[in-house]
Amino acid sequence: MKVTITARHLELTKALHDYAEKKVKRVKKYFTNVIDAHIILTVRKYIQIAEVIIHTPGITINGQEEAGDMYAAINMVMDNIERQVKRYKEKLKAKSRLHRAARRNKIRSIREDIATEQDIEEFVKGQLVVTETKKFDIKPMSLDEAVTQMRVLKHDQWAFVSTDTGKITFIYKKAKGDYGIIEPNY
């Protein structure tokens, strides 16, 4: 990791340089591939300001803190940076968990969808053959009108545009004599 330290309106001592560099290198325990870190130490009147910019693949982390002492400012900004890094790592872990769960579910559904040769043979033997196609105009009507049309034409199902919802609706006669309705969710 390349660490660059810039001092503005301040004489950068060896002790301050080493302290700032040591604190910034602690971030390496969270990231194995930190590209570089830039530390800017500034003094404005009686205020000591420490700013840290860390570049890693995929994210840039910034932090700036002010204090009466430069060492305190460095500590505060590094605490801020570590909080940001931990939050970012938690997001990555959560995202990774979601992806793993999605992959597991996808594999499970693929396993359920795989058919044996016997299943395929049974499907081919019992495959439906379409012998007739009817075309009709779908007219807007109420549910009562649709049931009446079904009874008149002696059909077990009927498709119509519902005047109540404006959606294409299917009504069918159930085994017990009552009716079921199928409506799309659009």
C-alpha cells in the first residue's frame, strides 16, 4: 500500500509521519488490495485537521476530522474510516449471502425440474393433441352475463372482459356446481 502524507501550514515531524502512516495501515486488515492512501494534515489557526482518502478497487473512502491536537484528529478520522469500512464490508457480506441463497434455490429448482427418461416417455405417450381451434371476440360483460352465456352455450368455461375491472377474466364451472374466476394481476 502506497501512503502519501501532505502537510499544510505545518512542519511534518518524523514522529507525526510515522504515527499517521501506522494508523492508516491498520485499514489493510479489512482490505487485502488497498491501492493507495493519501493523508492531508492541515493547521488553521488553532484547529488541527486530518483528512484521509483511501483508494481500493471498487470504493474510495474519505474522512475528515478536526481537533485541538493533530494526533487526536488522526485518531478520530481513522475511527471514522474504520466505521465506513466495516459498514461497507457488512453490505458486501449481506449481498454475498443473498447471492448464495439465490444460487442454492436455483440449483434446487433445477434439480426439481430435471425429468427422468421414464417421465419424458410418459409425457410423450400422454401428450395432448390439439384437434380443433375456436376463435371468438372477447366482449365486455358483467359476471352475471358471462355465466348466462356459459349456460346458454353449454360450456364449462368462458373468457370475457370484465366491465368491473376492465381485465380479461376467465370463469369456469367447478365439479360441485359453483364457479371459479381467474383474473390476471396486471
